[in-house]
Amino acid sequence: MNQLVVRDKASEFLSRFLGGLLLLAVGLQLFIYSPRRAMFWILSIVFIVVALSLFTNHFGILIIRLTSDSGILTIRWNTKLFKKQVRVHEITDITEDKRFIRIVLKSGKSIRLPVRLMDPDKRRAVRKFLKENTGY
């Protein structure tokens, strides 16, 4: 099983920083609002849930993960909600431009992976992983 994990350190830092600010805001609410009011509990719960989401990078969905295992390529991209599993023998071509990496399947479908905002070294790592594991 081969796996490539690409993380964006700048967005992780920003996300965790904002999560820390939200937890600080929950602490400040203890002094500003009275716990007897409903608004205190509503804001506290919302801030804590959003802070947890930010601390965990939106529960792990901001991490790019490519996995190749026994002829199946699993794509977990940060712009896609669900994992995409593709059989390697169904891939006919992989192309790349400045905005996307396109995986063309035998059925005529195309899987577009946005890479416009990625660093060049991370883009090269993704392309190299795909080339090693699919042959294209």
C-alpha cells in the first residue's frame, strides 16, 4: 500500500489560531453574559463546536490523501466531500495544467483535482505519486 499525504501548513496554522481565538471568546463570555440567559448557552455551544472544527482542520477534510492499494487508487481531495475510488486499469490518461490534474477514465469520465493553489513542490509530489502508481 502506497500513500501520499499533502498538508498545507499555513492553512493549518491559521485554522488552529482561529480555533484558539474562539475558545478565548468562550472564556470571555463567562464574564460578559450571565449563565442564566439562553444566549450564553447558545453562543457557548456554537463557539465550542466551531473551535473544535477549526482545531481538527474541519475534522480532517482539509488534508489531501492519495492511496494506492492492490490496483485501486483512493483519492481524498480537500475540495471533494467523499473519497473517490478508481481502479488503476480503468485509467487511460493523466494530464496536468496550471489549474488541474485530470484523470481520464475508459468510460470517458474525467476526475479533476484542483492544484492551482498548491505549492509547486507539492504539485510535483502528487504528479510523481500518480505516475509511479498508475504508469501515466
